[in-house]
Amino acid sequence: MRQIQGGITAPEGFKAAGVHCGIKKNRPDLALIYSEVPAVSYAMFTTNKVKAAPVQVSIRKIRKMRAQAIVVNSGNANACTGQRGLRDAERMAELAAELLGINKEEVLVASTGIIGKPLPMEKIERGIREAVGALSPQGAHQAAEAILTTDRAVKEIAVETDIPKRGKGKVRIAGMIKGSGMISPNLATMLCFITTDACIAEDALKEAMRSAINKSFNQISVDGDMSTNDSVFILANGLARNKRIKTWHKKKKRKIEDENFRYFQQALDYICISLAKMVVRDGEGATKLIEVKVEGAPFPKDARRVAKAVANSLLVKTAIAGASPNWGRVIAALGAAHTKIKPHKVDVYIGGLPVVKGGEGTDIDEKSLREILKKDEVEINIQLNQGDNKTTFWGCDLTEEYVGINKRYV
Amino acid sequence: MRQIQGGITAPEGFKAAGVHCGIKKNRPDLALIYSEVPAVSYAMFTTNKVKAAPVQVSIRKIRKMRAQAIVVNSGNANACTGQRGLRDAERMAELAAELLGINKEEVLVASTGIIGKPLPMEKIERGIREAVGALSPQGAHQAAEAILTTDRAVKEIAVETDIPKRGKGKVRIAGMIKGSGMISPNLATMLCFITTDACIAEDALKEAMRSAINKSFNQISVDGDMSTNDSVFILANGLARNKRIKTWHKKKKRKIEDENFRYFQQALDYICISLAKMVVRDGEGATKLIEVKVEGAPFPKDARRVAKAVANSLLVKTAIAGASPNWGRVIAALGAAHTKIKPHKVDVYIGGLPVVKGGEGTDIDEKSLREILKKDEVEINIQLNQGDNKTTFWGCDLTEEYVGINKRYV
């Protein structure tokens, strides 16, 4: 597997466009992703009970696991907009389908931005017309720009991986993502679009995607808030013409694991984890990436609860923002997680420096710890010494800038 | 019931002192509370798995439900300090008992401040000696000052209530509290000391206290963090010489409810809710009190989860800090709570203004909403329309100042 140039149009047969239709004042606000042929597709959505109209529409459409285009707008979430919102979301798909000459049931939709305002449909329709005209194999970057809200930077990535078994082949996977506030599992509050030219079976795509999401987007947090619009989409159009990837295949009448699936999974994990970390790094007002590794947990859920509690603790986040060697906040946060861990067994390392051994503070040199905390990546290792389960979770620091950004009406 | 002058020494037979022993640079840092006679006592402690040494010591001592004094220091939490921490906490109680000529098992201890540093015992011993000498019926305010850390203000209150049944009487209840950061259920991260001269049975005191805590300290949040030291203590010394309050008494061989218990409960609720609201209002960097009322929930836990999710949402907190009419964040936060509520039934009011009806945004006047959000108390009413359960939860806004305070090493 190697990283390659380009964003979501790096895989064969994908085109994209990003245009400005006027929902936002100056910046691009409408993106279109298109595959030359219908693609095997999967998507996962916010677990928020309040689901935006485009989420409701896409949930219904994705059941068929087949899609050929996605229309996305930023600047307006089309959430809490009732029947009108649903009609507007359907209309976005319908118009794009009409102009592209494809089945409207195979056009997905996504929106991000402010909640509770109806979509300015005239502008959006104009935007869709323009985007269809602008579709291009070089359009990835413009599309990645058009989905942003408070993000500071475009976030995209592409890789190529060998599919070495059962007839050699190469496939490409690429993704773009937006999200910088309202980021918390499950999912991290964001829109993510992944394209691949791999030929892959429906159930294999679903399994790979669920597994990748659990290692990436469900393991990050900026502020603990979950949006009404979170969505992750993947389109696999098969144009790499590789032997179809399955979770298993038959050999001499026996089911055996498809090794190619493992290659695909590895590349997809890489794409998802990379994008997830980009989101945290671009967290509103964030200056530092915090990686929390928890090991030795009695159960997987304990590992996750501890990691999440530490990464989400405002006191941990502010201490790291200020490079303040207040490790007590880490131990207080992990103790507050709903687990049955025994505190007297816990060791904590910050940037490799042991700050807690067997539940007690070590006599660390505060100056060294302060230096570690000044770096732009801080690793917190928590060894619970109570089992074999582990996890990694990513968060970011909390600064005055986060508050400043969110005091405004966005 | 009426509010009366004075703090924790307002009830009969209580003395207090607050002195400076040198844990903190300039401000008082050691408090002593003393009852002339042993008091029926109860306490509740942090549910954090990591419990500070004084919490561990007081948990053991309170089992007897009898205490006569409490020693408290601020500036150092005596948490994550191992065996030495436990010995130090025991020693605080022992020395105070010796000097006061009382049973050391009836002296409770509490600490608040930085985690992971051993207590400066010489200073503390000197402080205890001084505090014993300084004990006075006018010492409440000094004691309330000596328990503070990042608090901006002393927080104390006292009331007198009639105990009108079965031989008239009056009892007094008073309390003092510290806490401004690390505030989250259960308990809110804080130290709270309540005194009363009521004569009350052990089980009645326990029941009243548990009930009051659930309506107050477990219903507030500043930052969602839970400390290793949270404790709420109550001492009831009986010197009001009222007929002993019970949960029930016998009349003509039948068990009937003791109406006096209700009067006591009402006064205790008032004390606890008042103190809890003082803590939130004094939340680190807070400029506004947010009251979240949830009604119409299918189950009590749904009401609580929704209220807590809204009060804890950083996006709601920052929107209110900025008086930004972004009500969509309220609906996003309530949808993210782990409940089975149906979003399309939900109404939301902010300061009486309907912003969501049946899950959809109303066309509110943003200017009026902005005016409401500029006030220093903001009420959010959430009508779920899905049952009969309700709750009230208090939080505060999140400002740049909170971040600034917590970036420092305290």
C-alpha cells in the first residue's frame, strides 16, 4: 500500500466538482461526486435521535447498496425542517439524477451547516446545474473544499494497494472529510466520502467499512457533541477490474478466507484513521493532537470508556492546551469513567514519562513533563494492568479559540 | 421556613474556624467544624473509582453515623498519595481529636486541591492547632473561606424551619460549599458541609440527605468532570431539643408518616439546591446560570439524560456565552442523549420563547431570542410530550475564561 496523489477522483471512473451557489457568502458550498457506473455502496449515519432530512433520505436509499452520485451542500444542515426539508433533500437527488441521466434512487444526499433553516432551493438547484457541468476527474480538491464549514483546511487522502491473490490487481481508495466541531462518537460529527475502484462484494464492503469506522471515526472526539447530520459514505465502482473481493471464497468445496479482503481492509483502515486524525487535528481552536492509548483493560468497553473519558475531559484538554503538568486530571478523568477498574493497579505515562505507578503519583520532574506537553502531539498511555484489551482514541486540546468560534452563530 | 443570618454556626452548638497554615500562599486553607456534642451524621462521596485518601478515611468513619468534628484543608487533595496519604488523613483527624478531647473516630476529614502531592503535614498540624484555638460560634464565614480553591466567592446559607407537629419546635439547617471546576454528577465535584441542630433519627437523616442530594448536587454540572474528593457531610446534633424527627411514628399501634420529616426535608432541599446553584453560578469563568427543565419524559432516566446532555453540551454552553440564537444546538444535544425519545414530538422553549414545535424549528424572531440569551439566567424548557417524568438540571455557560483558568496549573 502506498499513498498516491489526488483525492476522491484518484480511483478509476470517479469525477467530482465543487461550486459556489450562494448558501455561504464567498466560499464553495456545493459538491458533487459521480461514478461513471453504478457503484456498490454503503453508508453509516449519526446515532443522534434527531436526524437531518438528508440523513433520513440517504438512509432509505442506501438500503439497496447501490449508488452512482452524491450531492452535498455546506452552510445549511437541512435539519429540524420537517416535511419541507425531506422534499428539499429528495429534490436535490432528483435534479442531479435528471441532469446526469441516472436513476434518482441511486443519488445520495448530505448537508452540513446551521440547523433549523429551510434550504435556499433556488440557489441549490442553480448550484447542482453548475456542478454537473463542472464534473471532472480533477475535481476532487474543489469538492473537498465545498463541503467545509468551520474547518481550517481541506482534508483528503488517496492510496493504492495491491490485491495480490487470485489474479493480481491493484485498487485505489480515496476519501475526503469535513468536520471540526461537534465531533464525538458515534459517529464523529462530520461528513466523509470514500471512493474506491475496487470490485468488492456487498457484504465484504459492509464488513470492511464497519470495521474501519470502529477503529477511526468512532474513536475521535473534539468536543463531545454529536451532530444531526453525521454520515460516512463509500462507493466502490469496480472499475479496477480486480477479481471481486469477498470475505471468503470456495476452494475445493471448502470456505476459505479471502486474503485480498485483508489487503483491502488494511488500506481502508489507513484511509479512515488518517481522515479521522485530520479532523481532530483541525478541531475548532485545537493546537494539539492528543492520542490516548489504553491497554490492559478487563473488557473492550472498559478500554474505550477510559480512553474516551480522558480524551473528552475538559480539564485534561485545557491542561494540555496550557502545557500544564497536571497529570492528576488524567487519573481523575479515568476514575470517573463508568468501569470497574481498580485504581491501585493503574500506570500512566505521558509522552513516555511515567507519572503514575500503581495508582500513585511518581516524583516526576515537572520541567520535563512541561516540555513534553509543549509538543503538538501528546501521547497518553494508560496501562490498567487488569486484562488484555486495548484501544486508541484521539482528541485535541481545548483553547480559548474554541470558545470564541462557538460563541458566534454558525 | 425562613432564611436566617450566618453560616454553618447558625444552628445551636456549632463552632467553626478558618485559618491560614501555608498550603496556599496567602489565603486561608484550613477549616474546622465542631459540634459541642456528638452528632448523628451522614455523608456521601464521589463515585470516582479513584478516591482520595481523606475520602477513604471518612467513608470508613461515617459508617457509625456519628461525628463531632470535621477537619478540612484546601490547596492539596491528598489524592493518589498511597499509604502515606492515608496515614496523613488519619493523622489530621487524630490530632484534632486529641486537641478537642474527643473520640478520633468521630472526626471526619476532607481535602481539596491539587492531586498527587503529599500533604505538607507540618503546616497542617500547625494549622489544626491554630484552628482549635480559634473555634468560635462566629467562625462560619472564615471556615467557608478556608475551603475555597478557584471559587470566586464564599458560598453559605442558613434557614430556620418550624417542626410543628408532636410538640412544637424550631430547627436550623445551614451549609457551606466549595466548588467551581470539575463539577459534574455524581456528586458535583465539591466539598459541602451541612450542620443542623435538629434532633433526627439516623435513618431519617440518611433518607432526607439522599433525597436532597438527588435533587441538587447530582443535578448540576460545570464541566462534566468528576473529582476524586467530592464529599457532602451533614451533622445533626439535636441541640434544638425538638421531638426526634423520624420517617414515621406510631399512633394507636399504627405506623403513620411523621409530618415533621416533610418540613425537615423541605428545608434541607432548599439548603442543598441553593448551595448547588451557587456552585454553578460560580462555575469557573461562568457568566450565566442555565436552568434546563425537561418534562414529559417516558422514564425518569430519560428526563435526566436529556437535561444533562443539554446542560453539558459545549456547543450549547458556548452559544449561551455568546448570546447566539443557535437553538439547533439544543435539539442536536438532546437527540444525542441515550434515550428512545421521538424527536418529532419535542417542543423546546428558551426563556419562554418557543423555538421548536413538534421537532421543527419555529420561525422565531432571532432578535428577541438574542435578548433572552443576554440575561444572566437562561431557562431552557424541553417538553418531550412522551410521558409524565420531569427533572431540572443546572449548568453554566462556557467562556474563554474557563479555558484560561484551567490552562494554569492548579
